[in-house]
Amino acid sequence: MNEIMRNHVIAIQGSVSSFHDLAAKKYFGEDVTILECGSFKEVCDKLENNKVDYGIIAIENKVAGSILLNYQLIDTHNLHIIGETYLPIELQLLAKPGTKLGDIREIISHPMALGQSQLFLSSLDNVVVSEFKDTATSAKLVSEDRENKLAVIAGPTVGKTYGLEVVKDNVGDENPNFTRFYILSKGADFDAHPNKGSVTLKTHNHVGGLSDILVVLKEANLNLTKIQSVPIPKNPSSYAFHLDIEFEDKKVFDETISKLAPLVESIKVLGIYKGESLPI
């Protein structure tokens, strides 16, 4: 919890009690106003247009992998990454009280939750699986289902909020599982003691372009914790690379970015912040 960032309006993708809501309150504390958004783009739009103070978006899940669109949104909206947080993900099959597994004819949830539950879903017969905008809104629809044929894959908090019961526990493909979220700001709110930087760059189109970058990072003794290729819109043959880099001395990080600049077509620091330890 970051005391200096309390009492602000935070844009999230989804509804109250969703995983984004839980992640926002884990990072900022309970004393915040949550603005619900229907998409990740809407979160970034609200932030870019000064409608909120901060935004939070999921960037990767241990099982489902990275959300490539969100890397693009951060860059194209000129937003800054000012922090990160990890949220343990516990997934349950939830329905109205008294509903049995054999009664269910449709399961709804956010695409990420469904993607993390493929082994369970593939074991079911005669059940339709439908994507919806977030787990909390899906749970609300289930709570209003008069025929008791609808269920949702979501977390325990959602079940308690909407009065649902657990039909089957631990339906996720892997346990423990977690999702990583970026904390976004329109301004560069630098932490006083940062140890992590996020960078996007585009290499020149020649052999060894990426390996040259990795050599510079190795010589600087910087730890590359994430490298993700991201398609460039309207240029399908080209890719940008997103790098998360840990450092002990910000001066070394800054000097390394300066050394990389002549080696690439473009480079942009998306954020310098205090990294959070990976949950075990």
C-alpha cells in the first residue's frame, strides 16, 4: 500500500470486486474512488484525458501469458508506468445456491479467466463457454439467472459479493497462479528509490540487432526480467520489443539507455519505478 497515493480516482477495467479492483486496492489502499471502465483502452483514454488520477491494467498472467494490446496502449497513449503489483489468482466455478454441475448449460467470464481454466472447461460436455467483459459483471448476470443454468469462473471475493456458491473449487490450470498489473500515470511520478525500468524499442532490420542490445545489458550487469515482442500496428512485418530491466543504480540504467540509443531505430522509457517481489 502506498500512502502518498491515497484518496485518488483510479480507473480499472471491469467492475468492483473484479481482479482489477482487488489489485487497485492492494496497491493504493481501500480509501480510493474506483472508476469502472469497459475496456483497457477506456482506462488509458480516461487517464490521457485527465478524467482520473491513475489507471491499472493487467499486463501478464502466469498461465495465459502477456496481453500484447496493453503494451501498445501504454505507448500510444504516452502513459507512464509508475509501479507494479502481483495478485494471486484463485479461480472457482460459481453459481446460484443449490445449482449442481450437471445443471449448468453456460459458463461466462473474462477471457483471461477462461484462458486460465482450459483443462477444466475441456472436461465438460454440452456446456457453452462465453467471454464477457469482466468476472464481476459476469457474476452479477449469474446471480440474476432465474433458470439456474448459468455459472461464472471467478474469484472468491466475487462469489461473496453476489451471493454465489462454489460449484467446483480450484478450476484454474495451475496453482499457484498470479497476474501482474502495471500502475499507470499521465505524469512521470518517479519513486524515490526505483529499482526497475520498462522500455520499448524498435531494432534495425538486420541480423544480430537484438543480440547487440542484450550484450549491452549484460556488460552493464543489468537483469532483464522480461522481453516481449509486440507487433507494430499497420506494419505487420515489424516488431517492437518491451523490456523490463532491474537495476541497483539508476545512473547505470540511464547510462545504458544512452548506449542503446545508437543501436536501435527508436527507444522510449515507459517508466522507472519500485518493482514488487514475485509471489512464491
